[in-house]
Amino acid sequence: MAPPRMDFTRLSAFVAVATHRNFRRAAVELGVSPSALSHAVRELEENLGVRLLHRTSRSVSPTEAGDRLLGRLSTSFREIGDALDEVNAFRDTPVGTLRINSSHLAAEMVLTPIMGRFLRAHPQMQLEVVCEDGLVDVVAGGFDAGIRFGESVQQDMIAVPIGPQQRWAIVGSPSYFAQRGRPKVPSDLKAHACIRYRFQSGALFPWEFEKAGKEQTVDVQGPLTLGSQTLMIHAAIDGVGLASVFEAMATPSLNEGRLERVLDDWCPPYPGLYLYYPSRRQMSAGLRAFVEMARGHVAAP
């Protein structure tokens, strides 16, 4: 008897759910409702006569049969995606959806200024940006590219620099320094009110310093903990305490005199932001256009 005919929609629904191990996240990726996705996977299982997913109220995971099918289909789907990317590269006008995974800080520094410009320049493109502070497998997540600092980019990726070297800046308001004085060395920070940054993972950002080959980490304390560098800058301007933020983000307030900088000689430069994508994948016209715009924005005075 001939095997049942499987359509691409049901197979792609299964791959998305099995990869994300979550119906809701898979539904967001495919642009359908979770109920429609569940129905498609159930139909696939009925047609095959094999259960592919273990489902509980809290989790979704592939069965042994589902895991084997996912392994075979993932390779095939990547090859299909690569083939479509190669065809898309011949387009004069970029068309389609570009999915980018970025850290929150990278999004503020690089993506915010160019998202609108990119979409206006390429009206047939759609841009989806997912912000996550942890390291992400862009291939498994179904993303076209990621944006992270150079030290976080996996070695098997093509990494394109889209920003200059970065530096940290320890900043505070003139009124704060008038009341509390200025730290001369990193260890002096223990006597100061510091505005801390907490990642989505729950970890606190460490205040790390280096000078003449000597490294030092300070466990700072303070009355305020935030998850946004923009908010940290506002709080520092308001005199709440000292903040450790990207130099580029603090520069306008420093130039205006609303913030002042300390411990400058303990904050050396380090590699900046990179846009990265799989080395085996043909760059699509949409991704190529985005990279060119990002580079142009960085090069602009």
C-alpha cells in the first residue's frame, strides 16, 4: 500500500513545534494560531499512525519517532531554505520576511535608528526582531541573522562588523559628585550608590575594569536595579547614583553636561557589535540590503 501523502504545511508545523518545544512560540514563528498548529500536527500524526509529540499541560517534546523525523526534516528544510535564499538573491528588489535575533542593548544601539529607514527603503520587506539577552542558536530558532558583541559570536558563523569598538562609561550627575565625591580607583565604588543592571536571566551585570594589564571586578551596591540602559542614564541624571553604561549611549548627556565621567582610564575599548549568519547559507537579498544599511549607518558621521 502506498504511504499517505504528506503536505508541506503539516510537516513544517511539526518541525516548528518540535524545535521550539512550545506551540505558542512555534505559532508566532509561522504566523498562525496555536490551535491551528495543534490541529495540523494532530492530522499529521493521524495520517502517519504514529505519535510524534509528548504533550503535557507544561511541556511538549518529541517522541522517539518524532525525534527521528525531526532530524531528517530539519536537514531537508534547511536545504529548501538555502535553495529559496539562492533564488531570492537574484531579485533586484528584496522581498519577504527578515527575522533577526538581538540582545536588548544591541537593539537599542543599532536597530532602533535603522528599522524605519530599512522598511521605507524596501517596502516589500517585513522585519521581525526578537530581543533576548542570552546566547541563541539562530539556525534552530529560525532566524536569518543575529546581532551580538564579537566575543559572543559562534566561530562557525559569518560575522559582519556593524559598529565601532565599544567602551564602558561610569557616569553620574554633577549634583551626585558634589555630594558624594568621585571614585579614584574601582574599589572606591564600594562606598558609592550604584545603579545596577539585571539581565533577563536574572543575573546582575558585573562591573569589570582593566588598566595596564590589571583586571578588577567590583561587586557594586545601590538602591536601584534596572533592565534598561536608557533608564539607567535617566536615573543617573536624576542623581540616584552612578551607572555603568555604553559610552555611545552616554555621550549626548556627557556633552550636555548632565552627566560627568569617572574611572575613564579603567575602561579600555573592546570589540563592538556584529551581525552574524550561518556560513553555509546563501545571503538573501533582504539580509544583504539590511547589512548594507547597517554598515552605512555606522559609517555616517
